[in-house]
Amino acid sequence: MANEIKVSLREVQGQGASRRLRRAGSVPGIVYGGGREPAMVQFNHNEIWLAQHNEWFYSSIITLNLDGNTQQVLLRDLQRHPFKQQILHLDFQRVNANEVLVASVPLTFINEEISPAGKSADVTVSHELKDVTIACLPGNLPQSIEVDLSELKAGDMVYLSDLKLPEGVEIPALKLGADHNTAVVTAK
């Protein structure tokens, strides 16, 4: 993947050490999973701040580069300061290419404006979900799932089971029964 972030190991841990890192322009973080010990790491705040504005940062495999040693990871948690433009902490999970992973992927809605419901002034099209939890191998992880609304008419609903998923991708909630087939879009 082209989404690579430089990282360095951090020797110290704890609240005071994390505060000193943040004042120095770094973000503390942890990388865990993959059958290996957790690694305490630090990132350049400006690099992470710019990366977090992109959709791929939240929903795709990221390569962490530690002095030429790379690891494939998935973002699991990002903590922001309540009012400052500052990232406080990052959690990444290592990814094994042969293990199924569960991740939340954003939905991209297309062709709403050309649909019969989108053209009608008295119909409200509501996006009930912004993202969906999927299960797949890391190589099949999509950055987003498109929801084509070109055929949406007044009174129609698009459910999870109606989504066109890429090959090798499934929605675990659908295995739990019809009660979990949530509406994604409604046109009322």
C-alpha cells in the first residue's frame, strides 16, 4: 500500500512522558496484535494530523515504517483533544494477511441527485448509516463501499443485504438473522 507512516519506538511510558512527547510535537501510540508483543511507539504530530484528514487513514491497511522495518496495521483508536487541534494517542492493530479481520468501512452514496426520489421535492432521502462493519481478509479490505441510489423511488428503503460488496467481503450482522438487516437509506 502507498499509505505509509514513519514511526519510532518510545522508551518511556506513562502520563508525564506522554505529555512531554506531545509538547515536543509527537503523538504517543501503541501497536499490538499479530502474535507479537505490543510496541510503544511515537509519531510526528504534523504527519498524523495531515493523514487523519484522509478517508484511507480510518479504513485501509497502513504501513508503519520503523527504520526500514515495515508492519501492516489497521487503526483501531484515535484520541483527540476536546478543543485543541491535537491528537493525543493512537492505537494500531497488526494485520496478518491470512487472518480475517473485522473493520468499519465508510459508505459512499452515489447518484442520489438523479434518482426519482432525489428529484422529487416532497421526498426526503435519509442516510441511516455512514459506515458498515465488514469481515474480510486484509487484501480484500475496501476503502469504502458504494451505495448506488440511481433507482431509489419514494417509499423505497435500501438495506444492508442490498449492498453490492466486493469479492471476499461479508457483513457479519447479516449472519445474525433478519432482525439485523438494518436500513441504510430511506426515501420518505
